[in-house]
Amino acid sequence: MVNIIWFILIAIGIIYSILTGNISLINDEIILSGKSAFNLIISMLEVTVLWMGLLKIAETSGLLNKFAKIISPILSKLFPDVPKNHESLDYISSNVAANMMGLGSAATPFGLKAMQSLQNININKKEASDAMITFLVLNTSGVTIIPTTVIALRLAYNSINPAEIIITSIIATIISSISGLTLDYLIRRHHR
């Protein structure tokens, strides 16, 4: 559906530019936007590679396991159906750690592994379990302490103070996480 919408918008733009005699603007914009997108990807890649490397070092050194142990009391309350010391909790904590650093792209593999692991202990394989839904809510609310990707974007576009959004990001993530998890709890409790 989204592809159709994009196609319609692009077609309208091209038709409008032909009718108004501005076809050269489309050619210029295609070339400039492609170059701009490529430069943005390269600048984002630098930051992402750095943080993914640090995350890999943290994983290899056991720092992520220590982090998992620190947040395991919270995770065991959020995921009461998941057995203690189950690999799902490790993947969830790794996903949360990557999201805390604002690295959604680095968090995704851990999130996928967490969902696969949660599916393995899911009794009804055709429906998402409560733990899977709670994880999705937690992941979607985006527990972010340092919005690395947004800071990199702001840096790429020459922001005067790219890190000034940290406080507002922390406030937003607290509100979204508490709201999402509260609604998840209330809805799950209502359906039992």
C-alpha cells in the first residue's frame, strides 16, 4: 500500500513538472537527492559501525551479560511467563541495551532472536504470547537514553548542538515506555 502511495506521489510530481515546463528540475533533484542520500548513509554508517563495534565488544567481554543480570529483576516482572535464566531474557536485555544507545539497527538482530526464542516457548504457535506482545511494546516504545542515530543525523546536517536532544529523548522514552507497558498490563489483565 505504501509503495502505491509513493508511486502516485512521484507520478503526480512528474506530471506536474511536465505540465509546468520544469522537467529539468526533476532531473536535477534526482541527481542531487541521490548524492545527498549517499552522503547521509556514509555519515550514518560511521556512527553505526562505531557503536555496533562497541556493542560487540560489550557482548564479547560479558558486559551485556552483566547488564542483563542488573535488569533481570525488572525483566522477570515484565515477562513473568518466561523462565528465569532463559536465553530470551538475554536477547531482550541486549535489545534494550542497543536501543538505550539509540541504535535501532543494532538492536534489530537481538530483537529478532528474542522473538524466535519467545516463540520456542510459546504454547500456541499461531498467536503471539503475552511475553511477545510485551516485548513488542517495550521495543516499540524505544527505551532510548542516548539517541545516537538522531545525534548523527543532526551532526550530518550541521546542527549547532546535535546532542541537545538527549534530555527530551529521555523524557519521551520514559513517558512512552511507562504508558505502553501500563496499557499492555491493563489490557492483558482485563482479558484474563
